Amino acid sequence: MVREIVFDTETTGLSPEKGDRLVEIGAVELINHLPTGKTYHQYINPERDVPEEVVAVHGLTEEFLKDFPVFADVAQDFIDFVGDDGVLVAHNAQFDMNFINYELKKIGREGYDFDRVIDTLEIARKMFPGAKNNLDALCKRFGVDNSSRTLHGALLDADLLAKVYLELLGGDEPSMLGESSQVKAVDNNSTVSFSGDRVFHEARVFPISEEEEKNHREFLESKVKGSIWLSDESVSTDEGK
């Protein structure tokens, strides 16, 4: 069984080392690359101000957050949701993991090793080099409806990312990865291996018309010198499709 926790965070800024804090965590559970419906969501009191330019991104003000629990009071809930077997999946995972691990170590808890983290941004950059690979761009590329994303929100973004992640893996069929597929982890030096029962589906057939076959043959005969597709007349036109 493959258990993955696709998650996102919102913060007061870019650097926990410079005093920025978590203000929201959202997570979605996948098992064998299918959503289970289980989610985790928590607003967090950062115990500091939230700059206006950051509020413009996620809409979470100091006034709104002040009555929510601090991270120390909800850390165990997140740890329990991830569990011992959860592979963490995030977009630009280095950013999110820096905050999660900083907050955990701040309260004397152990952080997560990067060898159990998958960065969807790294996957997207390898698949679409030179293209925009932020979450909005990937939603557009894969036809994932993100019309409700007027502001960043951790749970909403985690849900969208889960859908994008499955598309990056080739679609939402659990068998797409096969029995022992690997995805590059966030540190670029290790991999996370997946295993599970393979599910085989009947092959789809895409028949062509006589006119399409005729046009294809004419193209091969006139445009492709020494075409291997014309070298064996005994092979039927639909074999191997």
C-alpha cells in the first residue's frame, strides 16, 4: 500500500530563520494514488504580525489568527495524520518542509527526513522545462478546475495539488506507476519507491477508416524514403495498435 500526504502551508513570510511562522496547514490523504476523503486542516496563531503584502496572498490577518491554537498545541495532530508511513508531497517542498521542520524542532520534536518527501515542482520542471510550473499553470495545463482559488489557502491548494500530482504521474489510475516506479525526492539525490498490486485494463482500440489508411499509405510512399512500415506487406494495418 502506498500512502501519501499531499500538503500545503501558508506562512507570515519566506524564512523561519528570520522569524516567520506557519499560519495554516492543509493536507489530503492518498492511498495507492487515490484520494481517500481524509483531510487535515488547521489555522495557527503565529504569535506575531502578518505583513500586509502576505495577507494579500492568503487573506489571513493577525486579527483572524489570534484566537487559533499555537503550533505546539496542534503539532501532534499533524504528526498523527502523517503517521509513520506517510510520504509527504508538496509543491516547492523545500519551502514547506523548512517551515514544518523548523516549527517541530522549535518545540523539541524531530523533523521529517527529506528522503520521504516528493517535490511536485521538481517533477514538473523535468517534464516541462522552460514552462511555467506554478500550481495555477499546472492546473491549466491539466484541466484541473481552480476557479475557486481567488486567494491561496492550504487545504484548497493541497486538494488541487493532489489532482495535479496524479496527472504528473500519468493520470489517476493507480496502476500507471507499475510495481516499482520511482519518483525523485526533494533533495535530488534520493528516490522514493512505490509498490503495490498492479491493475491491468483491457487495451483500448482506435480503428482507422479506409480513407485514413489510404492517406497514410500515400504519405509514406511519397514522403518517407525506404519506409519500414511498407517493408512487410504481411503485417495487418491494425496489428499492434
